[in-house]
Amino acid sequence: MKKFIDSLVNVWKIEELRSKIGFTLLILLAYRFGAQVTLPGIDATQLGNLTNQTDEGIGWLINVFTGGAFSQASVFALGIMPYISASIVVQLMGIAVPYLQKLQKDGESGRKKINQITRWLTILITLVQAPGYIYNLNSTLPSEAFVPEFFSFFFLSISVLILVTGTIFAMWLGEKITDKGIGNGISLLIMVGIIARMPQSFIQEFTSRTTQANGSYMMIVLELILWFLVIIACILLVMAVRRIPVQYARRTVSGEFEEDSMGGSRQFIPLKLNASGVMPIIFAQAIMFIPAAVSGLAKESDTAQSLAGMFNDPFGLVYNIVFALLIIIFTYFYTAITVPTNKMADDLKRSGGFIPGFRPGVETGDYLDKIMSLITFPGSVFLALIAVLPAVVVSLLGVQGAWGYFYGGTSLLIMVGVAIDTIQQINSYLLNRHYDGLMKSGKNRKAVA
């Protein structure tokens, strides 16, 4: 604990890092403030039905990713989810569209153009989602929730404009954090939104456990212990890598120091056990929304309604079996398109490196592809188990649904992944200035003359 406190003191000593952290906190505070501002023309005291709609199930998931703004009918009600959707679409289109493939190879200039395309696509997606959100408000809230003279085409137009502006502003805030703050801005906005829902969920669980006849404080303690164990498992999943040894041929260069450091040096290629992150869960979750949407179009069909009933229950057996299988499938798919083993082999060949026992080029690419396939299977199974764990704890331990979601799934993996990424960035600042990092591995750095 003393070393951790010393590390925090060291963080405060670095003026640049201190200003970056302060800027990041200020932006996050502005985002959370905007999430509490209700759309004009709506009575904030009449949002009970909308809150009930987001208490469990799919509505709860959407509300978590917007930090509660969805249930508040806030100007940030759509959050940055349209931006996430646009990023996924652009990334997938990069596989088939030659123009995007060319931009991906153009370095920094290409990246800027891709970002600009993503921003415009974000606006288009928000223009589609915003009227749907207003329609949901109209069908969910009582008529007295709306100021009568505002509920008109004028109200719809102004609300859509505000929602689009709110999403663009949230996107801008995230990019500012990335440029001038610490960590990935978009990911931090999502994480802060998730964390904002945690105290309320835990209070509900604590109240339920302490007021029920079969409840006790011991169950709360056991739940917290289990929760910390799950967090540790998520950290292991995010950090686990398979290290592939790489040998570099000895090269003759001037200077004794350079020759010792470069000649015949051995390094490693770290292949992540879960190279796809939380994207398979997001893809699978999107697919799981389809049955509910189809059932809404076929209300008179008993088969459609029974199917919707199974897929509308995130804690049901059928839902989670299908969910887990989709996660495993999408893990393989997303890993295949985001981990270019052939390109890694070509880059390794150009830099004069090779994997012992394999010829540079095609044979090395095939070997890396084989290794990725082997390690992706346990990674995908582990990811699927983490994703369905909330349903397990709700069914077996009787945990409240809102608190059960924090035992796994997208929310917990995002919190763990973003926290690790942010800590690693802070570590790099500390190590560059010869301080011990926040994490234990910081002590293993090489001495700098």
C-alpha cells in the first residue's frame, strides 16, 4: 500500500501528467452533468414509466451504456453508442471496400480520413435512432409528461436536433480526452457511464438482502468476494498473451553498445488470448435484439411471441446458450479480421527477424495463424463464460438483476479493459521519468543511463 501511495505522489509530481488527469476529470464531469439535463418540453418528474422500462433486460443494458441518460430522457440519451456503431461498420467495411483498405495503409493521413468518415456516419445513425427514441417516449410516458404546446412536429424536430447535437458533443468530448487527456476518451465515457449505475444497483441489492427473511449481511460479503474473484478472472483474460519467440540475425553496426544490443537479439511477439476484446459480446448482443424486433412486427403469431419471450429474458437458459455460442463464433470472426498474421509475418521478414524453426514469409504466417486459432478457442470459451455469468449468479444466488449484470458481460469487461489501459498509460509517464509505475511490472524496466 505504501508503494502505491508513493506512486500516486509521483503522479502528482509530473506537471504534464497532472494536467492531463485534471483535464480528463473535468471532461468526464461535463459529460455526467449533461446526462442529467432533460430534453426541453418533457416533465422530468413524469419519467417513472421510462425508468421502469430500463430496470431490467435489454432496456437496462442500453441505459447502462448511456450512464442513465436513456432513462432520464437526457440530451445525451443516445450517448456515444451511435459512434460505436459507426466505428464497427467502418471497421467491417474496411475488409471489403478497397478505398477504406487504401486509407488504412496510408498511415496518419488515412487514419484522419477514416475518422472523418466515422463522424459523418455517426450523424446519419443518430438521425435514424433519434426519432425512434422520441417515438418510444411518446408510447411509454403519460401524456402529462409532455408540455402540450411542445408536443408537435416542432417538438420532434427540436428533440432530434438536440439528440444529434448531444451525440456529436459527446463524441467531441471523447476525442478531446484522447488528444489532451489520459486514456482512450470514448472508452472512458462508456466506463464512467457504467460506474455511475453501480452504486444504485448495489444499494438495491443491499436493501433486498438485508430486508428479506432469508437474507443476511454474510450473503453481501460472499457476493462481494465472488465479484472480486470475477474481476481477477477478467484481468487475467484481458492480460493473457502467448509469447512467440523471435530471433533477429546478428548485424554488424558501429559502436560496441549497439552491437551488443542488436546482434542476435531475441524478442517476442505477444499474441493475446482474447484479441477481440468485448466486440464479440457486442456483436452477439446485437443479434439477440433481432427476435424481439421481429416479434413486434408479428404480434398475432403465437410462435413469434413465444420466441420473443425466450429471447427477451437475458437470464433465461435458451437465451444464454445461444448467446454463448454466438460469442464463440464472433470471437473467431473478429480475431480473423483484426489480427493480420500474414502481415505480421511480412513485417517480421522485412525487419530481419524470424521464428526459430520456421522459414520467414508464408510458413511463418501459417504458423502464427495456427497459434491464433489454438489460443482463440479457450479465449472465446472463457469470454462466453464471463458473458453468461450474470445469468448464473441471478439464477443460483438470487442476486438482483441490476447488480447481477456487474458480475460479467460487456460492462465488467469494459471497466477492466479501460482501467488497465489507463493505468498502463500512466505507467509509461512514470517510467519515462524514472519513477516506479502503479503496477508491479514497472520495477522490471531497464536502467537508463
